[in-house]
Amino acid sequence: MNQNLSALLIGLVGAAITLSAYSQTFISSTQCITVGLLVLMFGLLVREGFISF
């Protein structure tokens, strides 16, 4: 899979996790936002080529 496409998919997953912070009850909203932002940062690192996925 293309590096840009991988980063886009990771970013979309991170955005979905972040935006679902207040509509789910599995974990607290703060933890959900934190996990979402970490996933977004991972997508950025993949996009910039620091991590090969």
C-alpha cells in the first residue's frame, strides 16, 4: 500500500477515535482524545517517512 494512503487511513482512524470521545462509554473522554491524538501523530510519522508501515 502507498505510504500516503496508509497515512491517510491512519489519520482517519485517529480522527474517528478523537471525535467519538463523547459518544461512547467504554473509556473516559480524556483517554479517548489522548488515544486519538496519538494515532494521529503515528499517522504523521508514517507520512513523513520516519516509520515504515
